[in-house]
Amino acid sequence: MWRSFSRFSKFSRFSPSFSKSPKSSSPRKFPSTGFELIDQSEKVEEERLPHYNRDEYYPMKIGDVIHGHYQVVAKLGYGTTSTVWLSRNLRDQQYWVMKVHTNTSKYNHESVVYQHLANHTEDHPGRKHVREFHKSFTLKGPKGDHEVFVMAPLGMSLRSLQEIQRTGIFQEQLVIGAIAQVCLALDFLHEANVIHIDVHSDNLLIGIVDKSVFSTVEENEVQKPSPRKVINDTVIHVSQYMLGGKGPLILCDLGQARIVSDDGEQRGNAMPVPYRAPEVILNMPWGKSVDAWSTGLLAWDLLKGESLFKVYDDESEELNDAHHLAAITALIGPPPPELLQNSKESCKYWHRDGEWKGPVPLPPKRDFESLAGDIIGIDKENFVSYMECFVAWLPRDRITCLQGHFHPWLKTKRKPNAT
């Protein structure tokens, strides 16, 4: 997962369609002064991440020429295992994104997943909603080697877009459009026997329609260089957002994805904590339907601006699991006998009849209908039905992502200003 953070790149609709820079093999000179210098005592960008280690990141600077012909023109984001940069190919002036991994990422599972997907060339409508891989190479840094992915540039994430909304939530029609595209993307992955595992709004990026934004981002770094923090020979640049029109939604970050056999059964810990499906929390076998669970929670996040199941105790994993399972129980009722019988850990949380006995109190009973009551301007009946189809104890009781794409809620058409 990576985060774009601080600055917007606004662009003129009259900008050239691709690049303002003349075709040339010579790199462009970027300013060495004229930018805001951030105090060394202030943590910025990737420094704010837990377990950050400066030596693990490649010390990239705007203006650097990488791999002989990719000149870095702006920083777009960062994550726990990478930083993301906009670059221009000096040979043909085409813009690309470079995802530069930390030197501790010795085995990059994401590249294996991309290679696997490259063998699935069937015409599936969801393919265009999964990020495509162009090429990779190894970059030698002062503290080790860094694998670099070269990919087509994309815009900001849905989470970043949500954070700048005045209300912090999206209108129903935008959410419907987003979820429909996510369902198609996941169905493509599932048809290729890939489970994404990490579905949330930070891994959904908006496609760029007006490609003139790339040259404008570059020009911004010349005319008004981004703020940065300088520590000895390391420069930490502040990222830019890219706004380039309402393109398709693209599911990204396959670093946690699993390639599975036809039965799809997996074991072990997975998924971001607030999105973890019950079978994952209970150490049971899990499969493709964990993505369906996440898709239900994603819709809730986008409409409500908050997670359906929050982290209750980040100091104790065991207690947090108990809080998480208690919250699910309070919302959709006790688990069915089949789950209680098949889970070795269920006895820590429920009696044989499904009555709660966990180490934390059971929250007050609630349901989707009452929780959705304060969401204004939605088709509540179909939305509640949608949530109940995805948020279910047993994987087999959840609909597939393809079935979700055709759910009546995703076909809702609202009149302007309807409530």
C-alpha cells in the first residue's frame, strides 16, 4: 500500500495533450533552491510510518536519471515498502511511474503475481480495472539493491479523494460506480485464481484521462518546487496528487495477493485488521470470498466515512480479535453451528449454542437497517440487502464478486437531489 499525500497538481484544459518538454535525450535541470525546507525535527511522508528505517529506502531526488533514461520529475507517494515517482523517458518523452522498493524486499511477490496474470489474456471486462505491469529493473543503492517497477501513471486514491471531501463521504452514485468496477476487477483476479486480500480505498486509484497533467506536474516542480526535508545526503520530498479527469477506477497493490489452486483454500494471517474476515480471525481455511467480505466493508467506508469494524485494542492482538468478533456478533448475530464446530478457536468466544462468552463484553445489538438510517439520499432497502449479501459468517453464504456486480443496489439510478 502506498499513500500520496500533500500537494495538488491542477492543470489547464488547454495544455498540450502529452508533454511540454521538447523531444530530447538531455535531462532537464530542476531547481536547487526556492522550495520550503522542512525542519529536521518534523517527521514527513514515509518517516511517519511505523518501523521506518531511512537506510532501507533509496535516496531518490527529483531530477535524478535512473536506469539511463528515466528522469524523476515528481514524487507521487510512499508506503511501508516503497516510494512512488513520476518519471519521463528521455528517449521518447513518455511518462511512467516508478515504484522503488526498499532494499529489504529481497523477494518481491508482486512481480510473481503480475507474471501470473500476464498468462491470463482472455477478454475480461475486469482486466482494465487491475493495474498493469510494464517492466522492472534493479537499482543499486548505497545500502543495497532496490527492485523498481515501471507502470503507467495513475491519479490519486479513493481514500485521498474522500479525505478532501467537505463531508468526508461520497454520494451514492459515485460509490455505486466504484463498487461495480471493484467487483469486475476482483472477478477477473478470481478467474485467474488470484485473491487480492488487500481491498480498501487506498489501493483504488483513479485513472488519468487528460495526460497533459503529467507535463504540468513536471512544470510545477520547476516553477514551484515541492517542500522537502534534507538530512545529510538524503532528501525527503513531499508528494503531489495528480488530478487528470474521471478515469476508470484501478485496483492496485498486488503485493499481498495469493495465487491459489482451483479450490482456493488458504491458511494463515492475512488482510488489514479492520477488514479481516471471520475465517481469517479464527485461523480457519479461507479463500476468494475474503475479497467479497472486504467489498462489503468498502462500500460502507465510502458511504459512511468510517470503518464498520474499528480497531479496539491495538496493544493486544488477542483482545482486538475478541472485540472484532463481538462487534460482528452484535451486528449479524451469533455464528452458525457449522462455524462453531469447524473452528478450533470458536470455544474462546462462544458457547456451543452460539451465546457469547468472550473476554470482552458484547456490544449492544444493532443491524444494517438501523445503522444505515442516517445515510441520506440512498436506496436503503437495496443497500442493506447488498451489505447482508457480503457480510456473512460463512464464505459460502456470501455472494461472489461477479454476483455482486449485478446486485440491484448497483443498478440503482437516483434522480438529482433525491433523498
